[in-house]
Amino acid sequence: MSRYLGLMSGTSIDAIDAALVEIDGAGHVRLDRYAEFPYPPALATDLHVARRQAETLPLDQLYRLDLRVAEAFAASALSLLHDAGVDSAAIRAIGSHGQTLCHHPHPAARYTVQVGDPNVIAARTGIVTVADLRRMDMAVGGEGAPLAPAFHAHALRDPARCRAIVNIGGIANVTLLDPGNTAVTGFDTGPGNALMDEWTRAHRGEVYDADGRWAGSAAPDTTLLAALSADPYFARRPPKSTGREYFNAGWLARHLDEMPVRREPAVVQATLLQLTARTIARAIEEYASAAAEVYVCGGGAYNAALMRAIAGALDGRQVATTAALGIAPNAVEAVAFAWLAHRRIEGLHGNLPAVTGAARSAVLGGLYLPPP
């Protein structure tokens, strides 16, 4: 039995998720401890600005953020270990996703940028760190995302039931786990919390719409919903991935500008919630129609209004969170990156070509050793 740490921060840029897991010789994963460590407000603000300006961000700002995020990741890892009463020497490796600033999976020029220097993480914690987990998949022709479906297939598959696993972070993705088919289908469905969070920050000064209460205070606009749902991304066949470089405030503003009548902010929020729910449901109906069970993880699993909307759009299917499968919804991705670190240490592939579009399986990530 080996212990690993997984560190993850999604496109919402709200906190660092840290998971302490145990993985046995057969690869079985058990979550031992999980915690969320909010970014310092100044760092979160700078990261939001950098994400919006990623294409023109000066190098000195990029590398300063690289250092600041790494220090925050290292501090989170050490805090989790302290609270668990576990010494750093007991950890085989850290799997660090870093903080994504931009992700461009387009074939003409595939690249992705995550900050959080793994050298710093290894030096501060004294633990071997596995990082840069997306670019090898891109190097062999993949989109570098989503990576979570490989873990979903490993840890959440049922030998008798067809399931869909939905991860709702800033962007949402779905994984089909069919016991009658060893191949795994997984892809980004489109916006998850990203548009709702940005709209909430802009109009209410809050980080997110707690439980979807603001969205629930108004009815969605069917004309606006139809216009948003007509975006070509939703009709593209997988493999496909996307990010906030595409689905962002500018994307929404362009659609709103085309509407002949101004919509009230609460109506827009209600419409965005329905967009997330219905594009997830559409993806499941089209590519995971055999799935009788749908399990949701990520921050969106804690949005009661969104969960009701998904269940309503998937009438007849069981919809629950991954807590029913033994992993808290907000912990799944951090656990996944601990598992990917284990795969890297063992020299095992971490990508699924059918999901990312890569030409072949590949061992993902680089190894960063702490100073002796």
C-alpha cells in the first residue's frame, strides 16, 4: 500500500483541492483525507486577470504566478499532511495538476498552460512531484483533456450497470462506463459553472450562485437558451475538449448583444443554468443513452437547482452524486490526479486515446525530485 497526494485547482480559481489517498498493488484507490484550501484573495484576483489576458500576459507576470501558485500548492499539501498526522516521508508522490491559465486543443497549434512550478512543490514538501500531465497527450496528437475519464473508468465502473459520470467544474465533462464495452467514451460537454460564476460575480459581487438560488428566482428565456444551445461546439462529435478560452463572458456578451430585448440578470442566470443542464443531458442522450445511472461530481454537484435541472432533463434515469459511490463529489478530481501520479511512478499510461483523440496511449507527466 502506497500513499499519494493529489492537488487540483479548476477553472473556477476558488480553491486548491487536496486529497490523501492509498493505492494498493492492484491499483485500488481509497480516499483517506480531503480538504479545500482557498486561494489568498489577491492571488485569486491575479489569476482571474491572467486567465483573461493569457494571450498577452508578460513573461515576468507569468513566472511570478508560477511561483506563487506553487507556494500555495505546497502549503496546501503540507497542511493536509499535518492535519492527517502523516509525515511527508510516508508519501510516495504528489500529483499536481496546477492552475490552468489557457487550454488550446486545436490541431493547428495544440498547447496548454498550467502554472504552479513543480520544482518548488517538490522542494518545499520534500516529496517527489508529478506534474505537467497534459502535454504528452497533446504531443501524441490528443487534446490533453479530459483526463478524468481514465480515473472514472478505473475507480467508478460497475461490472453489471451502465453508468455515466458527469464532472461539473468550470467546464463539464461526461464519461460513459458500459460494462459490455471496454472502450470508454468521455468528452467535455461545454460550460459547467464557468458562465454562471462569471455572471454572478459581475452582477451580484459574489463568487458563485449558492445552490442556484438566484437562478431559481427567475424563469429561463427560451429564445436566449436556443441561441446559446446552437453553438457549433455542442454539435461536434467527440473526442473534443474546451475551456474558458471559448465559453466565457465575451461569448455570452456576443449572444446577448444579438437579442432584440435586454434580459434581466436573473433571467440570464436561469438560462445559463439550463444551458449547462441541457447540454449535459444532450450529451448523455446522444452518446451514453444506455446509461441508467448518472453520478455527478465537481462543484456543480452542490448546486441543488442545477442537480434538479439535470434530473429533469434526464427523466427516467437515476441521478445522484458520486458520494453514493464512496467519493465526495468535490474530491474526485484531486483523487484522480493522485492516481495519475501513481500511474506515472509505475510507468503506466494515463490517457485514453478514445477520449482525448491521441494517436496512442502514453505515460503522462514529468518527475520532479526534491533536493537530497
